[in-house]
Amino acid sequence: MPSAVAAKPPLTGTRARIPVTGAPTGEVPAPFAHPAEYELARILDFYGIEWQYEPRSFPLRYDYGHVVEAFTPDFYLPDLNMYVEVTTLKTGLTAEKNRKMRMIKQLYPDVNIKLLKKRDYLRLLAKYGYGPLEPQQVPDIDRVLLTATKIQRRVGELGARISLDYAGREPVLIGVLRGVLCFMSDLMRHISLPAAAVDFMSISSYEGNGSGAVRILKDLDENIKGRDVILVEDIVDTGMTLNHIIEYLQSKRPASLSVCALLDKQARRIANVPLEYVGFEIPDEFVVGYGLDFRQRFRNLPFIAVLKHDLLP
Ligand code: IMP
Ligand code: MG
């Protein structure tokens, strides 16, 4: 029993109001008590945000050492260290919940707790990749692999490392269009060097013959001879494309050449290409979003998701 709570003089005349929780209704599976809770749990699952349901009760009032009022928030989100209480009540009817929230904040100042109305929790989820599209609007997606927040955090780390490694130099970042679009634009903003040039190449792979040979559709605009080059790639799969691009860039005799890839599908590697900077190693699945497409779709998703298997040829 927290001493701060015990030290509070017990308020008299208050009815014991320990909320009854975990009572399933017809439409909602156990342990959820309300459709909104179930919905939030499903959305959290979809976005890979860990949650616990009603893991803890907070005593609010004691009477002679007995808990006479407590509050059990619906969820705890360990990644955020945040308790969440969901409500779908109209604003006018939330007074009781608001009162309990105030009491918790007063009695447990270190506890991070939020009362979420539907609009609020949609906003919270937006931070985790629930971007311009809602899950039901992207039914072709199996699951979110990397949330927008995870991507942003990692890209920040890569940018910081590159900034350290290239301190005092003026590298040129070369992106391979079009999948690198989002990664490149975020990465360059995390590179804190006085000068970092950017350039782009576009290539088409000769599909079908298995050689992984590439044809250049758009060549470099910059002369990279004697420059420090960082080749920026969205995803390295077999490594064949990258292998050819590296060979091509080496023929231009840069001072140095390193590769920064957001995603690494190790399991499929054929060509052994050195990757100096890797965002995430991912399993052998076809992913879309954050620039990556399937037949020119899904590039605008702010997160990276696994495409449903039955869509693939
Ligand atoms: P690689 O030559 O097999 O390494 O193929 C690399 C290129 O294939 C990438 O630059 C992407 O354009 C594309 N690619 C490979 N895997 C995926 C994926 O899972 N989603 C979308 N594009 C992919
Ligand atoms: Mg590509």
C-alpha cells in the first residue's frame, strides 16, 4: 500500500465504487468489457503495439485500511509506459471518469495515464503508423511490420551514425529510385553535416534471365570522381541489383563508397554485398509502404507492412 495514499485522510460517506471489469458482452470476446476496448486492442495488435489488459488497479480511497474505491485502467502499453482508459461516452457523461483520472494523477503522480476518447486514440495511433489510411482501407495488407515511429527512430540513428562517421567530409548520397524516396528524404534530414549532396539513379532490372543485370534509365548528374559516396537503398533482397550498381559506381572512381540500406532481407541474399548501414533486418516476406510498392501501390503508407500472400504472383 503506497504510504502517500495511506497518509491521506479517508473521505467518509463515499460509496465503495470498485469498478466491475472483465464482464464480456454478447458481441465482445472476453476479457473485454466493451466494444471500444476490443477495437483498440485489435488496432494495437495491427500496429504491433504491445498491450496488457487491466493489469493493475489503483486504490483511490481507503477506509480504515480497506480499499473502498479503486480504478482499473483498461490498458497498459509497456512501450510507452502508459495506462489508457478508453471511453466512448459523450463529453457530458465523462465527469465521473474525469474525477477518477484527477485522483489517480494526484495520488500517483509518476503514473502516466490517459483518458482516450475515440478521436484521441485515433490520434495516438496516427503516431504509430495509423496514417492517412485506416486498416480497413488497406485490406491487401497482412500486418504492419515496422510502425512509422519505429522507422523514424531508426532512420534518426542511422543519420546520427553517418554524421559521426563522415565528420569533416562532404559525402554525396546517391539514391536508387523510386523506392528510396521516403527513406532518402528522412535520412538526409538526420545527417548533420554542413554539406551532403544528393543525387539519384534509376535502373531497370532485366527480369527473367536471373542474371540480375541492370539497365540505367537515369544516370547520375553529379561527377563522383574522388567523392565520398553513400549509396542509399530501400531494400536489399538478392543483392543482385546492388551488386551491379556498386560495380558501376566503382568504375567512376569515387574516393570511398559505402551502402546504407533501410531493409535487409538476409535470407534471400545471392550476391554478397557489404552493407555498412542497415536499418532493419526483415524476414523473407514481400513488404510495401514507406516508398516501397507493389505494382505502384502502397508507396504512400507511412509504415512498412507485409503484403497478403495471395496477392503475390
Ligand atoms: P535485389 O536485386 O533482389 O536485391 O532487389 C532489390 C530491389 O527489389 C529493391 O530495390 C526493390 O525495388 C525490390 N524489392 C525487393 N524486395 C522487395 C519487397 O519486399 N517489397 C518491395 N520491393 C522489393
Ligand atoms: Mg529499388
